Amino acid sequence: MTNLASNGDADYFTGNKRKAKSPGISTKKAKHENLNEDHHLFHQSDGEEDIATQYYRFQNSPRLNSRDEEVFCICRRPDHGGELMVSCDGCDEWFHFVCMKIDTQDALLIDKFYCKFCEWKEVGETMWKRRCRLSGCRNPIVNNSKYCCRDHGIEYIRLKLYGIQNTYDSRKLDIKRVLEATGGVHLKLMTLGSSFPELSQVTKYFESHNMELLPQDIQQKLQVINEAMKLLETEREDKDFILQFLAKYKEKVKITNELYTHRMVPSDTTSSASSNTLSNKQTKRKGKQPKVKKYEICLYHGNLQFNNPNSKALEYMTKLVSSTDIQQDFEDEINKIVQEMTKEEENDEDDDDSNNEHHDDEDGDGDGSTCWAPEICTIERKKCIRHNGWWNLLVDKTQKEINEFNKSIESLQLETKTLLRDYSVQVYEQKVE
């Protein structure tokens, strides 16, 4: 809180600030002697001298005058005249209101004060409290109010209703109209004007999008906005469809990997049992079970088409999205993929470079497969660097595009409301005229 002091009273100073009064000298004599000192060098305006030079002189000026009196402010004068002073929250120096070009009547409105040098050094800026709304009052407001006290709030409302010069008759008719509009009910009076009175033709447009009652120029503008909004909504629906497809495709990948693991576990278990297994006693004693390898294949579709998909791709995507039992509806395709991966495992193809380039090139024309994308990556998911995290990337990209469409649609909706609101205001203004 900013400290204020006046009349040379030491009680206004705390901490490391002033501890005592300056030696008693008459006001007239002190003012006469101060005029002969070189304090005017510090009292120049910002335009007359560079602020950096002023700050240098202020910092290097003596703290005591020739009479060993403590001097303050940029004027470097002792406190003889009892002028109102304020303490800087940045440097803890004391300054006169007059030297800082602050009206003494605004003393209570100062929240935080920073001198010209601290503001120049960007230590802080002077902050002011909000002033009471009543004209002529220079006091700060109290909490949760616009006035310094309840009496000033009542006086402000009284002046607004009756007029500044208490001409009640000039406002009598207006007050009567307000009371008649609310029926004398206090709640209605409090809510009067809280909502905008929409025109009937505007209300009908929002309800049924019927614009026949609106002017021709408004109809043309609304048509342009509606066409743009319709296009954005169509694109947003396409992106929503892609998100649904990705969710179902992820489920299909999980089913495929589970079936492949089920087929590969018996052979792995048999081979491991003959070489390195724990006895039944050891297993029961340690409470451990032999680890079963879990197979997770990438299964990335190389021909996934999300932008302008052809008819075959769209048919496949629609079938997957609408499927309620993926394992049954795509049984042929899943079995084919599992068979191909099982053959690769049985042939012991351990060359990683060769595996990274391998894709199943068959499209299932003769075996009933419905796979529309023949290029399916059969590399183990953890080893497939090329398609690492492909599902998450596609989902994030699609969701970001949907968010952008939503923002554009909201912007067009706001533009529609603003257009109709301006039209309503124009109609009301013409009625008043």
C-alpha cells in the first residue's frame, strides 16, 4: 500500500523511512532559502532534459543540504512546508504531489505509486483505484460496488431518475412508462432490457429458416452464409465418418492379431517346453506361469484413402463402419491375412530389411476376400519404423481438421446473428424517427 505523509509528521513514516522531523524553521524563510539552491535542476520537465540525465543527478545528489537537513523528492528540498508527499513503491523515496503533477484531491485513489524514474526503468507503473461514480466524489469505491458508500449510490440513482436539478416533472412521464411496462412488479423491473426484443420475421427465420419476410439484400447475404456453412458441415461429416472408420479398423486389427497369436502360440509353447521350462513344482513354488508371446502386427493399409475415396474404398469403409460383428462380417479377409502371416513365420523369414519391404499384394479376387487395399504391412508393430504410430497420427490429424471446421461454422453462425441483429436495430431506429 502506498504511503502518504503531510505536515511533517513523523508518524506517517515507518520502517527505514523518515524517523524524525527536520529542524524547525519558519515556512517563509525555508521557501526563500530553497529558491537559492540548485534544486531547480531536478524540477525540469521531461521535455527539457533527458530522463537519464535527471536520474543520474538525482542519484548522485546529496541527501543533506548545507544546514544538514534531509532533503526529498526531485526538487531536493527539506520538508518545511508540510506539503503532501507520497512514497514510491519501487525505490522507497518520498516525492511531493506537486512535483509529480498529481492532484492532492486524488490522494486516496492511489493504489500503487512509482516515480518517474522507476517507470522509466520499468520497475512498475502507478496504479489507481476506481473512483466513485457520483460526480464530484474523489473517494475510491468499496468492494463489490461502484460507489464509495451506500448514500452516494442512492444519490447517483436519484439524480439519474429526477435529473441533476431535481426537475421531477421532466422525468415523470418516463418513470410512469417504465412502471406500466413492468406492471409494478419488482422482478420484471430488474430484468427489463436484459434480452434483445427480436423481430417476428427474425424469430421465424431462426425457427424454420424461412427468409421470405426479410428484405432482399438480407436474403442474399444469408444465402451466401448458408451455402458456405452447408459446405463446411458436409466436410465435417466426412471427417466424422473417417474417425468412425479408424475406430472400427483398430478393432479389426485387434481381432486379427488375437487370432494370429492364437494360431502361433501352440508351436511356440511346444518348442520352448523341450528346451527351457520350469518344473511343475518350481512353477507352483514361485507362482509364475510360462510367458506366452503376444503377436502384434502393424497391418497398415497402404491404400487407405481419406481424401476423395473411390467407390470401392467408400464401399469398404461404409461396410466396416456399419458392421456390428467385425469378426463375422470380415471373416474371409481376416483369415486370409492370418494365413499369409503364418506362412511367413513358418518359412523363418528373419531378414528385417526384407520384411520391411514386404506387403501382401493379393487383392482376394478368387477367394471371396473383400479387401479393397491389397498393400497390408505384415511387419511386427514394434519393428515397423515406417508406420510407427500411424493410427494415432491419422486420428489426431482428423480431429484437428474437425475442430477447425467447428470454429469456421461458429464464426458463420455469429455472422448470421450479427447481420439479423443489425437489421432489427435498423428497424427499431426507423420506428423511433
